[in-house]
Amino acid sequence: MNGKLAPFFILFAAVLWGTTGTAQTFAPEAAHPVAVGAARLAVGGVFLLILVFLTGGLSLTNWPLRATFLAALSMALFQPLFFTAVTVTGVAIGTVVAIGSAPVLSGFLEWLFLKRRPSRIWWSSTFLSILGCLMLFLNKDSVVVDPIGVLMALGAGLSFAVYAIVSRDLAGKFPSLSIVAVVFTLSAVFLAPFMLVFDMTWVTDVRGWSIVLYLGVITTGVAYILFARGLMHVSSSTAVTLALAEPLTAALFGVFLLGENLNATSWIGMVLLLLGIGLLIIATKGGAKETDNSPRLFFKA
């Protein structure tokens, strides 16, 4: 049953991630995006650790330190890289390059390190989803292609792809809750210096701490538990493509909650995104549980 539900776990996680941008619009004006990201990981890490200890505690016996460090570093790098990219080169280009490059980079990394070549269905659904993402975002504001911003966005996409691959390796050996608790606590430690650099007084405001709680508990803790559970039954490249439901959710929230307007191109992009994701879900449900017996290379402890 979990194998059949795995794509929907990832989709639900992506929907929760898609609410992040809308939630941040309600944060106090003094809240810098990078500071919000650091606070989000800190709250998420504490929340996950509490859950772990309430459900039986955490055993670190034979825990793969190298893989855990790589997953935590990837998630920590994603936050400042993505926020810097959208600041430098705009929301449209930054989002499309970061989120759109992640599935392709994930498929390439799987082929390079795990010797698994992505299927034709995956390529077709990924192409449709990325095309839909392009059509959805590239008309929302003036397009300014800044080389540094694009490189930052590519770095964010690579960071998420690496996180997904390493997390899938961990998911076959340890409980999903324990994995995300350890990884996100370590990620929060990596990003802690940002909370010393940026003004954090906004957290004492009711609106400030309520937004951070939502981002930390729901869009980090709950979402990444679901993502980790889904990774137990699908490949990392499939999971990252399914996660393209995130920009779709963000766009819909922008329309219905923030009063944003989408033109015909954006709506066509939404249809293509849904078609690509739907194609991948059907293919995943129709096949057996995706397994991987290939060498782990740099993922070994």
C-alpha cells in the first residue's frame, strides 16, 4: 500500500512546499528571506527531534556519517543559493532554473553514480513538467538574465538533487523520521551563523513567530517526512520531478489568496505541469517498487 501511495506522499510534500512563498509574504517587513530560511530549518530540526524522542528515541548505531553530512550540507546550501538567485535574477528566472534544473541534474547524477538510466516515461514527463514550469513563470515579471543569479539557481537545483539522491540511499536503511530529524538539525547548525548576521528581532512579533512555526513545522518537518517516506519506493529522479508540483501550488495560492493574475500562457503551463506529473504517477503506480542494487560510491559512510 505504501508503494502505491509513495507518489502522493511526495506530491503532498510539494504542495506544502508550494505554500512557503505565500506564507513568507505575511512575515514582517524586516524579515530577510535568508534569515527566514535559517529560522525555518532551526524550528524544523527541533520539531523533528522532539517527534523522534516521543516515538522511541534515536539510535545512531552504524549511522552513515558521510551521507548524512552531504544531505545536510545540500539542504543548508539550497536555502541561501535559491533566495540569492531570485533576488539577483528575479523570481521567474531564479525559480525556473532552480526547480527546473533539479530533475535533470538528479537524473544525470543517478546515471553517473548509480548507473541507472532514466526511463523514456521519466524523460517525457520531466520535459512536459519543465516546459509547463517555464510557461507558468516566465511571464510573471520582467525577465532579467543575470549570469551570477543563474549560476546560483543552478547551484540550488544541484543541491536539491543531491539531497534527494542521498536521502533515498538513507531511506532504505533507517526510519524516515530519524533521517530528516538528523539531517535538518545538522542543516540548521550550518545555517545558524546567518541568524547572527541578519536582524532577527522580527521573530518576537506574533506574526513573525507564527510564520516561522508554520514554515518550520509544516513546510519543513511534515513535508520532508512525507518526502522521505515517498523516497523509499520511488527513485530520486522521479521524486524530484514530482516535486515540480511545488511551483504549481505556489501559482494557485498566488491567484486565490494574493489576487495575482495569470494569462493564458500560464494556464497552459499549469495543464502541461499536471500532465507531466500525472504521466509519472501512472507509470510509477503501474510498475513495481523501484529498487537499486548498484554501488553507492560516495554515499557510503
